[in-house]
Amino acid sequence: MSLADVLDRAAAGGRLTFDEGVRLYTQAPLHELGAAAYYRRMQLHPGSDVTYVIDTTINYTNVCNVHCTFCAFYRHEGSREGYTMSHDEVLEHVRFAADQGATQIMIQGGVNPELPLSWFTELFRKVSERFPKVDIHSLSVSEVLGLAKVEGRSVEETLRALKEAGMKSLPGAGAEILVDRVRKRISARKVAPDGWIEVMRQAQCLGMPTTATMMFGSVETKEERIEHLEVIRRLQDEHAGGFTAFIPWYYVPHNTYLRGNEASGYEYLRVLAVSRLYLDNVAHLQASWLTPGLKMGQIALFYGCDDMGGTIIEEKVVKLAGSTNEATRAQLERVIRDAGFNPVIRDTYWNLRPEMPLATANA
């Protein structure tokens, strides 16, 4: 089959094989790949709406026993630079975000073995009681596994306790590249690919929506990027709708131990486009503008993305790695409008929130 025929079939929603995915990613001209991804996006989400969520990321602790080489945020156990917020401090951050209209709260940090499960369940209950309009979209696979180990509980028991306390969904953080060779190079002490998949599977079986991510641009090959997409697609086949969105973002190596070349805008767009075509069973593709910046995020809307992610009122992990990008709601809406689309506020579950006013021009 010719390259053009494979592109046409993928644009129409036909399933790509692994070899076809590699072929498109490595051989298709960028603009043709982007055009196919944009066509597919418009099939899935007709019209001019581009969604975003008002959210924040509260990095409650930087103490971590995983020690990933690509992370500039973590501090070793016992480090003088380590910190852990009190519940009151976290709640103050939640209040600040909620006052600005945030509906999604991401509480994430390092894998701190000093924090028991009760620390999180008590915190989540306080957040739910005091801020009932926000969704707790929090923790990561590594944090969940860390808690299960500390408590001597199964992953299912741990997730069930967190859900009963108010955690409504699980972010896809910590996926990096779901290939053993890569993870042994960049995060040897972190959960193996099969472990990441199993935590996501357990969360989805409990009715918790999840997202999937991919951190690319470290040591992986192009073929391994497609292998990562295959893992996500296979799990989504098991639990239709379990992953609400896919969020690829590239590694920023500026202040980290792991050396590498920061991905180019060209590479970013290729990853987005092939992700939209390969993940035929994942509804939404998010433009993660935090590392490439708003201008690249804007162009991403023509390469398969239908969502601009969040306002990310505060965040430390990516910033400490060297990213300086940030945006107000008004700036986010402006780049959406300037690209010819209509900004629409959503919640964590892609329910549109028409009752929430859009930002003013100077916000």
C-alpha cells in the first residue's frame, strides 16, 4: 500500500498496524501527516470548539525515593532542600486556585515514603468538603504504588481508599516511554511498563477516568515512541473510554542529570499528528504547551489536537527542569481565537461548562 493510501485510511479512522505507524512517522511529509491528523480530529470533534480546563498543579512534596535522571524537582530523603506541605498549606493553594475558577486540582509530588495513605485520604476529604466544586485529579502511578508498598496493601485497595476519600481520576504522569530499555536508562527505580499499565487498569476497573501521557525526546528511538502508542491503544481496547485523553510532551534537559537534545517544534508536531492517527480509540489529544510554549500549542491545533490543556495556575516540576512558559486564561483563549477556533471551558471529564464565563481580554 502506498504511503498516501495509508495516510488516507488513517485519516478516515482506519486502524494502523505498528509497521504502518512507524512508516508514517518516519516517512510521511510533515504537512501531509498534519493534514491527515487534522481531518481525523474534525471527524471526531466537528466544529470550531477547542476546550481547556482551569486547573492547578500543587507539588506538595519534593522528597522522592525514585530518583529519575530526567527530574530536576526531586530531593533525596533527608535532604535539607526537601519539603512537604502541611494539609493547611495544600488547602490554601486549593483555595487560591478555586477563587480563580479552577475546577481541576492536581496534587502531585515525589514518592515520599514518610507519608502514609491516611495523609492523603484525610487531605482529599478536607478538599472535597471545603471545595465541593473542584475535581481531585491527582497523584501518579508511582505515588499510588509507593503508597501501596508503604501500607502493605494491593493497588486495588489503595486506589479504592483514595477514591472513597474523594480522588475522582488518575493522571497519566510517570508513563515516560513504556518500553523497558528506555526506562532502565532514565528511571531505573521507577515502575516498569507492566506495573504502570496494571495501575491504570485497576483504576479504570474502579470507574476512575485516567489520562495517558508520553514524555519523548530523551533516549528513545522513533520506533519506541510508536511502541508506547501501541501500549496505550491496547489498554484502551480493554476499557473503552478509560483514557479520556492522550498528552504527549517533550523532555526539557536544561537542569537535569540526563543529557539529551530538546525536541524541536518539527518533532513535536510529528508526534502529535501520528498520535492522533494511531490512537483511533482515544477521544482527545491535548496540546501540552508547557514545554513548547503557547505559539507551538497554537499550531498544534492543526496537527490533531482538540484541547489546549489547562491554565496550570502553579507548577514546579517542569519549570525546575528549565521551562519558563506560562499563560493566563485570557492568553490561552487568545491563541485559540487567533487560530480561528472557539475557546470553550470544560471540566476534568470533558463536560462543557457554558455557565463559566470566558476570561476578559486583560485577565
